[in-house]
Amino acid sequence: MTEPAAPQTVRVDAWLWSIRLYPTRSAATAACKAGHVRVNGSSAKPAHPVRVGDTIRARTIAAERTVIAVALVEKRTSAALAVLNYEDRTPASNPGDERPAPIVRDRGAGRPTKRDRRRVERLRGRT
């Protein structure tokens, strides 16, 4: 009996999910659709093919990650095996690049007012 041949390409959303950069495949798909994933410098749709040697930049909740595909997998495996399928090229973060703590409202405080929303946007640096 022969072993099945390794795939030549894999969908980028499936690959990102299988190497555990995103917790679910739908989260990886949503990140691709939102433009948070780049393959070899160009924006990638969820079905974009990934090949061995491709450079993938993905913006996750924690940080922006840069990885190089070493092997192609379609199914999610353990974290120890997932690390073997990519080479992490994410630059070390500087202590000054940390994100501010999330803004938490007290339970029962009601909806934020327009003034509250403007303050939040100002804290996040979006205005």
C-alpha cells in the first residue's frame, strides 16, 4: 500500500488554522477577507494557494506574525507537530510597542455615550 502524496498547495485559511495561528478556520477565513493576511507581499483571499517556501504575514489578536511555510498540512495537529510546519520569522517585539489594556466598562453601566466612545477612540489612537 502506498502513502498518499503530500499536497502541492493548500488553501491559506486552512493552512493558518492547521498551524494554529488562528483558533478556528472561520477566524482564519475572516482574517483573509479583512485583508489581515498577506502571502509573499500580496493580499490573500481565503482560497489563495500556499506553497512550500511562501512567506505569510498574518495579523492576529496578539501581534503580527511572519512565517515561512516549511511543510503543507490540511488537518489541525498538536501544537508540537504544528511548529514543525513553519519557520517563525516574527521580529522580537519592543517593550514600547505593547498595546494598551482593553477598556472595560462596569457591568450595568449602560451603553457608552458619544462622549465615551470618542474618549475610547482617542485612547486607541484612532482620531
